[in-house]
Amino acid sequence: MGYSHASHLDSLNQNIADINGDINVSFEFFPPSSEKMEETLWHSIHRLKTLKPKFVSVTYGANSGERDRTHSIIKDIKDQTGLIAAPHLTCIDASRDELRTIARDYWRNGIRDIVALRGDLPAQGTKPDMYAADLVELLRKEADFDISVAAYPEVHPEAKSAQADLINLKRKVDAGASRAITQFFFDVESYLRFRDRCVAAGIDVEIVPGILPVSNMTQAKRFAVANNVKIPGWLEKQYQGLDDDLLSRQMLGASNAIDMVRVLSREGVKDFHFYTLNRAELTYAICHTLGVRAEVEAK
């Protein structure tokens, strides 16, 4: 091993050691669509709960069946694990009265945290009656929820411009959002530039980076295209020839995510939101390496 390579590893290890678990983590899950996927979800929840996340969130489908699954899972997570559970809530497919009913039901059941989103537009592309800022305002009038909203370091796919996207984020914060969680990204500089622009725009809540550990580049590229996220050429190249080598892909995914957290932590970021895709192993390994220690459960 060359001296320069060894020095790089020593430097990387020292920077990870400097973090020493001094970060907060949160995790995102999605509602399962089969009994097998439900088993996988609960395995992941129980595995990751030992890392004492700040909260966990559950995504929200665009129809009543998925909404009901989200509601049920959120309540079960709270009751079975004691974790702070934050359901995603969208306003694109529900009336204001329906949203108020959902919010009141969550509050009555002890759910105090919500991720407020506009949601995906219907196929016909009609202009929505409500946007995320309107949903935040509605929730604030109902109860003292802790509300997270979405942010887009590389600009929302439907935004007219980066400035228009930033103005929209400020509307959500001014309406009462407690924090913004970003879309996943792979270019750390894009997040840091975005954070600077948020500060300049008077957005004074924390901008929590969303981290997507990649073990499947084909899947990641599909997500990236849908969400206007750039995949650097160097990153895509790392996965070439590894289609049949899951272990190597997982190692790359963990290494790259650890490096991102290391750099962002050095820039003052303390909270990180992991998109788990309902799988615990990769996220657990990353957090463990970063010094987020599991809590030993009494038998």
C-alpha cells in the first residue's frame, strides 16, 4: 500500500473518529404491500430503533388504501417501539375537511410529528387546490404539530427556477414548518450551496440532508431521473461490472454514504435523514461506523 493511500485512510478514519456518534439520525420507511414486505419492514424498524433515532417517518400513498396503511403503521410504531413516528401527509388528494379529520385523529392518538407534502399531481395535470405551505398552515391551526417539509438542493422537477423553488420553501417555513428534509443527493457541494442560499433567503430552520445509501445503481438512477437528482459520473462508474456482486455494491454504498456524512458533519451538519427503502442492514452498518451506538435491549 502506498504512503499516500495509507495517509488518506488514516485521515478518513480520524475524521470518522472525530464524529464519534455526535450526530442525530432519522429513518424513512414506506408502507408494505405484501405480508413478506411487512415482515421485512418490522425487522428493519426493530433493528434500527436500537440506534435511538430522533424520529422515523412513513411515506404516504396517493389513495385511501395506502393512506390507511400509513395511519396504521404509524400508530403501531408508536405503540410497539415508543419511537417518535411521523407520517407523511399529502394534500393533493384530500379535501381540507378530510385533512383536518386526519390531523385530529393523529393528535388524539399521540402523534405529534408530521411530514407535510403537496404530493404527486394526478395524471390529468389539473392545478391543485392546496400546496404544502397551505397544508402546514392548516396543521398549525389544528394543533401544535412538529412539522417537517421537503427541500430540493437540485431544484424540484416542476419548479420554474431555483429561485422560485427557494421562495416556495420559505413559504412553507413561514407557515410554520419546524425543519426541511432534503431530497437525496450525491453531490455534497449542491447541498452546501443550497444551505447557503437558504440562509441568504432568511430560511432559519435546519436543512436536514436526506441520505440514500446506494446498493442498486439501476434503481438509484430511476429515482434520480424522477426527482431531478444528478448522479456524478465517478459514482456511476464505481458500480460498473457489479450487477451480480451485491456485497461489493453494499460496501460501496456504505463507504460513499459515510464519506458524505463525514464531510457534512465537518461543515456543521448534525442531523441526517436516511432513506432506508425498508432495509436495515446498510443503514445500520453506516450509523454504527459513524459512532451511533445501539442501545442494548433488556431480555
